Amino acid sequence: MRILITGANGPAGRALGAQLASSDFTVIGADMDSTANEYYAVIEKVPAASDPSMIGRLAEIIREHHIDVLIPTVSDELPAVAAAGAELAGCTVMIGSPEAVSTAHDKWLTMQVLAAAGVPVPRSALPSSFENLDAAFEALGRPLIVKPRIARGGRGVGVVGNHSDLDFSALDDSWVLQEFASGEEFAPMVFNGNGENDLAVVVRKTELKQGVVGNAVSTERVAADEAVDVQQIALDAVRAVGLEYQADLDIRRLANGQPVVLEINARFGANSRQAPELLSTVLRASSRALAAAGGRP
């Protein structure tokens, strides 16, 4: 099997490369930075996800290297890859439906869909719902979280406890205001096979880049019987959104211990080396899809 992984020089791509380095598969990387690393002998250069030529370039790489399976790992590119359809014909693309991926890509839409399905989420609202920051504090609690609806890697996330922390008048509805979940944070990794080989592995974030929010600096895998509620909510969340295959979530406990979903990423995350069974499950699913399509098993 010949596999193409995007974001090969990013955390998620490198984590996958490390797991595949000793495999019998042919693995090609793609990245804006085409410098080869210790896991990829070949990394093809691609334009930014915002560039209209990005999908066409991926299609070229797929043809040139006779790729069987594409695994995208760059958040910004996911909606375009999911919607590409015939443009990426000829290989199996391991990503959910365009509708599910677009929902997961937008943190506000994610909250709405999950809340409607009864999946626990923090209280959330758009800035236009409030006249001022005090009204937001009254509805969501203090401190609260402000985050972009669409962003990756914890970019733009802030904790707001005082008026000096935020110019509320500058916010538009491209931002989300959210109840601050003050408890432990987890990064579950999930495979949703619609009831076939479903899988959820939970890791705990033991240190965050910005102290109380942000990307994980360090993580540890949680025993299967230790955070069963987090595991179940992660599975419920991807099912509610209708997101197939691999996903990486952020879940945090409220002060009362209730886990709530903060976001869903329709891709592998940076911690996948702690859950090698996730990649194994995805590759088995891709092999079945290839065999069904008459390609290499």
C-alpha cells in the first residue's frame, strides 16, 4: 500500500511517520515545507490550504506516486479535501463527509449540533447575543473563554476574567464565548466505523502551553477503565456530528466533574503515537475500501 500523509513536517504528520517508519508500506509526505525529515524520505511541496491550487497539487502527487491512501492531517485543508470528490479520485481518502467535516471545522456549529443531540458541551454563545461583557459573564460565568470559531492549534483562545482582558466591542460573530471548564483536560482519539471496530483512546493533558488553556505540552495515556465517561462522550460526539474514521477531540471537566466537549478535529492529532491501535484501525479500514474498489489490499 502506498500512503500519502499531508502535514508531514507538522506534529500530527510526524507522529504518523514515526509509526509507519518500520512498516512495509511506501509512505510519501506532503507539506508546505518540503524538507525531508527522519520519518519521510520524500516530502512533496504543496501550497497553503487557502490556495485554490492546493487540491490540484495533491491530485498530481497522487498520480505521480500511484498513491492508494491519502491521510490528511492539516486542519485548514480538511473541508477542501473532504469536498474534493472526483478531483482526488484514484485513491481512498480517509476523511469524513463534507458536511460532517465542515461542522467539526466550525466550533460554534459543533456546539450547536452536539447540544441538540444531548452531548454535554459548555455553555456557549456568539458575542452578538450580549450587549456587553458583563452580560456575557452573567450568562456564561466568570472567567469565560473566548476563541475563534475557526482556528487550529489553540490559536486565539483566551481566558477572560476582567474587562482589561478583552475589548468586547471589537468582537464579531467569528468568535465564540464559552463557559470555562476548569477541570482536567483530555485529548481522546477516536475511530468511528459506524459500529464496526469503533475505538476511543483517552490521553490526559498534563501540561498546557498557555497554562490553563492551549495545546498540550505533555500528555499521558489514561487506563481504559479510568475515564470511561470521557471515552463514551468522545464516541457520542463524533456519532452526533456524523464524522466517520479518525478524529481527535478536546474534552474538559467542569468544576462539578462533568466532561464537556470543547472541539472535534476530523484528523489524527499530535498524540497518535500513544494510541497506535488507532492508525492500525484506520489502515485496516482503508485496505477494505481499496479491496472493494478493486485496488491494492
